[in-house]
Amino acid sequence: MREQGAGDQACNTNNNKKLNRMLARNKEEFELYEQVDREADKLLRLLREKWKAMGHKKALSRLMSEDELPVMQEAGGKQAEDQLLDFGRGRRERPEVCYVDGLTDKQWERVRLRSARG
């Protein structure tokens, strides 16, 4: 991985502006989104400086690194897959439903007519 340079940052800024234009319903929202992006960029710069000051050789990534993955994801996804099977995903026992009421057609017709009359 390489460290994010000025060219990359300019590209991200352009992408953020495009996204902000698409999301904003009015000029005030656009300005708000732009302000949020500026604050996020400032925070990211500070984090990168702190990261370097701590002696890390690799550049700080915006994405999660492998050592930050949850334990269930570390074993190549096998543990997560097993957990999904344990918790469900269509494996629950469905109750048996019986639609037979025991009435003949004539009996049903009488019940229906009685309920319709009152």
C-alpha cells in the first residue's frame, strides 16, 4: 500500500463534491456536507500525523486492517458460516398447519348463510 498523496486527496475531494451534489436537496445541505467532509479530512490528517509519530512504517488506511477484524472473521469465514447455520437462516422448525374444519360443503354453506343473515 502506498501513502495517500496530494493527487489522491484532490481526487477524493472531487468525488466527495460529486456525491455531495447528488445527495443535497438544497444549497444549505450541500454546504453542510462539504463542512463535514472538511472536518473528516482534517481529522484524518491529524490521525495520520499521530500514526507516523508513533513509529508506524505503514500508512494509515481508511479501511479496517486485518488485525482489527472480529474474531469470527479470522478463520477464513468458516466460523462465521457455522454461526449463521446455528442461528437460523431457514433452519427453524415450522409448525404444522391443518386447514381441515371437518365440515361438508352443505354444512359450510349453512354456516356461511347463517353468519350472513345476522
